[in-house]
Amino acid sequence: MTDGKRRGATADAEAGANAAALNDLCATAGDAGRPVPAPFPRPAALAVAALLAVGIGLGVLVLAVVRSPVLLVLALVLSAAVSAFLLWNAAAAASGRVLRRFVDGLPASSLRAAADGQLVKITGLVSCGDISLISSYEKVENCVYTSTLLRKCGRWGSEVANPKNNCSRWKLTHAERFAADFYITDAKSGKRALVKAGYHTKVVPLIDENVLVTTSRSTDLSSTLKCWLQERNLSSEEAQLIRLEEG
């Protein structure tokens, strides 16, 4: 009996150590409540807005005194161009396109020639470290990063445009996203390096999840989905629209 208790305590200790070594990234799951960082510093945006307002004011003054609309037209055109640029950058930052474009534009580096503190982009074969992850829904093993997102319909669209699934906005209601330390073998140099992505490290996920399940009003939930929802004390009502994504 003592040996059984000892083995159980050892297993619990190992499970606790593995959980403590994982990096919980649920806060990075899109609209899970994390504010999107501004693409420009707020003081800089306010300074640009003030300069544009001064330019428009001067244009109005010149128009009233000299009867020349040239300066006002130039100020309005410049204001429209700057506003469009700022809005485009804000939308790109919110969707993550800027960071993706930056990473895609970086040339692949070689670990053999990399220096300490240098920003490098390494491509190659990835293998698990001391801990391997299992995806939450499909139970895929030997993962270094897993992300499972449950979304429910937050806004209804037109039934005429899409009679089967007329949800126009999906609201994130549950997220399971974790990362662990892993090894990568550099494709250029063949060197193998440990990548610290586990607990107490900053990780920015750029992996898109695949849509596994999308229900409609007339769809019965599968037994697998029902079981997955019940294990997490989530509602499994048949009438609601559900989208499950995993990557």
C-alpha cells in the first residue's frame, strides 16, 4: 500500500512539474481580452494631429483673408493621406499582418555564423524537448505548441445570404494555448539548438488554427464534441452556433 501511494505521489509530482514548465499563452488568443498594442506612440499621433489641425486652420485663415483655397486644399489632402496611412497601419497591426510580413521578409540565417544577441531566423526540423504536448481536441501527440479555440456566434447576419450558418461575428469563449521548450536542427548548418519557449518566456504565436467543427442551428453536436465541452464545464446546447479551431 505504501509503494502504491509513493508511485502515485511521484506521478503527481511529475505531472505538476510538467504543468509548471509549460508556457500558458491563452492571453495571446486574439480577442481573448488582450489589448492590441498601438502601432504608433500616442504622443506622436497627437503631435501629428495637432500639426494637421494647425495647417487646416491656416488654410481657412488664408482663404478668408486672401481668398486663395490652395493652402486649405493642400492641408485637407495631406490630412486625408496621413489619416488613411495611420488607419491602415492600425488595422494591419491589429490583424498581425505587419509582424508576419516582417518575419517573412527576414532571410534565413545559419546558427554557425550567428553571434550572441543577434536576431536570427532559423528554419529546420523541430523535435520535442523534455516535455511534449498533446492537442486538446484531436489528441495529436508530440507537439511543441498547441492551440485550441472555441468560438460562439456573437452576432447574427442575414439568413438570405447564408441560410445554413448566418453568423457574422464569432466571439472567443474558451482558449487552450500552450508552448514548451523544443529543439530545432538548422537546415543550413546542421547544428541543433534548444529554443526556450516554455515557462517564463515571451512567445508570439504566428500559427493559424484550422477550423475543425462549425455547427449550424440544425446540426446535432457529435459525441466527441459534447464530451469535450462537458469536460471543461462548457455549455453544449444544440441550438447555438459553435466553431472549434485547433493548430
